Amino acid sequence: MSPRKIPAKLDPERVRQGATCKAFREKAGLKLGLAATAVPMSYAYLSNIEAGRKPLTPVLLAKLAALYGVPQAAIARPDLFEMPVSA
């Protein structure tokens, strides 16, 4: 039996950025697959970014911010902005 790989502890900043991306995607009314196709990246990669398992690179940050219609800083530094509130 092969040893199981133990997942590393997730970086809290990566998790926060991912959750912020997900909130803006949902506020924009986009399904994960549609957003991934528009960027373009794989569904799995965007899912991993939103879960904090993969890094949000500067290039992907720019593409996602443009897609969601928000400034890049709203994702990178949400403390400077109000988060979207559903009506």
C-alpha cells in the first residue's frame, strides 16, 4: 500500500483571495465553468484558486478582475473596498 500524501496547510491569504474571487464571480452571476472558459483556464484550476489551493497570479488576477468588472485591488486588497451584497 502506498503512503497517502498529506495536504499542506493552506495559506490564509490564498484562501482569502480565492473566497473574494468566488464572491465576485457569484455577484457577476457567472457559473464557475463559464468564468473559467472566458479567462481562459480549466474549470479545475479556477476551482482550486477559489478554494485557496492554487495561487492567483498577477496575470490571472487581471483577467478575473476584468471579467468581473472590478478593480484588481478589490480582489487583492478587499479591505479597501466594500464586498458585494446580494439584493
